[in-house]
Amino acid sequence: MDELYREVQVLLNMEGEIDFKDFQDYYKRVMDYLQEHGQDLEEEQIWKGLLVVESLSSNSQSRYREHRKGKEAKKYKRMRQRAKLWAQNFTKRLQSMGYSDEQINERFHAMLEEEPEQQ
């Protein structure tokens, strides 16, 4: 999850937008990882996962709006739906750990402001 988190931080801070194929590849890697490890994540990994899937969901929705009539529209819509399900899962898990909606929102927005780690 750490690698996927670092990648999304880089993507969020890019000037432009990656193409469909690169976006789809990243999405598939995230979904494959979550399919295999999603239920076993520790608290810090859940936070990172939340940022990753919320970013995917939001970006997919924006891309869907831009390409409504394009051949990728249905794919973006499905990507958004699956990412949103994971975001809901992670939010519920954080709530069960005692975090309020306000605390979740505050930390999420703080994570959005983080600069990508230098490698």
C-alpha cells in the first residue's frame, strides 16, 4: 500500500493528466492489491488506502464527465463505482476504530496536502 500511496501522491501533484492506459494500469494494480490484502490492512494502511481509492474515485468521475461519449466512459464509471465501495469500506473501518466523520475528513485533507516523498 505504501508504494501505491506514494504513486497517488505523485499523480495528484502532476501538472497534467496521465493517459487512459496508465490510469487503468494504476487502477488495476490498486484493485489487485486490495483484493488480496484489503481486509488485512492495519490502521495506517487503511488511511493510505482511503486516500488512494478516494483519489481514484474522484479522478474516474471527472474523466467520465469529460469522456461521456467516448469508448472509455463505461470503464471510468465502473472504476469509480469499485473505488467508491472500497472508500466506504475503509471509512466504516475507521469509524469502528473510533474516528468521527470530522476526524476522518480532517486527516484526509491533511494527507491530500502532503508533498510526494522524494525517492
